[in-house]
Amino acid sequence: MDVTIGVNVVGGSFENIMANIYDAIPYFFSGAEPTLEMTVPINDTIETITDIPAGPKYIQIFQDIDESGIWEEGEPNIYIETPESNLVFAVGGFYDTLRTTLDISAIANKSLPKNATIMKAFPSPFNSAVRIDIRNAGSGDVLDICDISGKTVYYNTISGNESVLWKPENLSGGIYFVRLSGDGADIVKRIVYIP
Ligand SMILES: [Ca+2]
């Protein structure tokens, strides 16, 4: 299912705008937190996000001020609202075109740490290669990737700023976990491989 999102930004520049798409099923059935399905950059004021699994979703639009790849407390954000519900719409239902306005006027003096260790992995899902960007890793930090059973399928030491292009070979599709660990960081990101 593809969803087209229109984002109008007021009070600031259109930079580092991202969308978090959450599976709202856990919330519906148990009240548990929705689970993050994907984070995608919004590079234009109209963006079509493809291959969203069917089902009820939350969509959070945010500005990633510190370019960490994730939303953090203090970064401007908004949930897309639909006429039917404040937060939730059913992908595959009526609302495949959504528009919202993100007000970033309040963040002019915002200061998130610029030297934090950061890891981005994209795209996810991916079908041939995933790029892992690392910034400000500590000396001797370890980057590893494991499958859902915990088996390590990639391992390397990392320091400073590096980009790793990982191409799975002879591995089955599914969920993998990218982990950066060491003095400088302890970050885990979930990626989905669809060969
Ligand atoms: Ca951030």
C-alpha cells in the first residue's frame, strides 16, 4: 500500500523532515505501544511512501534537528489526523492521501547535542544492500548485525565517521538488528531484509 503525505512546514526551513510510521495493532488490542515499522525522509512537500504493510497506523511527522535518524523529546512533531480519528487511519482504507502542517517556529533556539554518536540504517526494508551511516563513534566501537535468533552475521570495528554498505549473502529475508556498541554508543536499529 502506498500513502501520499503532504507536509506544510511553517515557521522554519524544510530540512530533515522525517516520518515515523507505526503499526497501531498492539495499541488496538492490548493498549501497548505501537511498534515502529519504518522511518522515512520527507524530501519534498508531497511524498509518496511505498510498501506500507496494511493495517491501522500512526504516522508521526517530525523534524530531526540533530540528524540522529530518530525523533527525540524536544524535536517538533505532529501526528497526522484524519476525519475519522485523531491519530489512526487504516492503510488501505479511505485515507491514502493525508496532509498536515508541522509548526517548527518554536525551535529556533533549540540545542540538541551535536556530538552524540549517531547511527542511521537505510533504506529499510531493503532488498539488496543497506547503508549504515555512523557519526562520532568512539574508538574501537563495534558494529555488528545479528539475525532474529541472535546469530551474528556481520562484525567490524568502527571509529569516528564511517559508512558501511552491507549486502547480505546467502541469508534469508526477515528482521535483522544492527548494533553499535562500545564506549561511545549503545544503539540498536531494526532493519528488514526482503530479498
Ligand atoms: Ca533526532
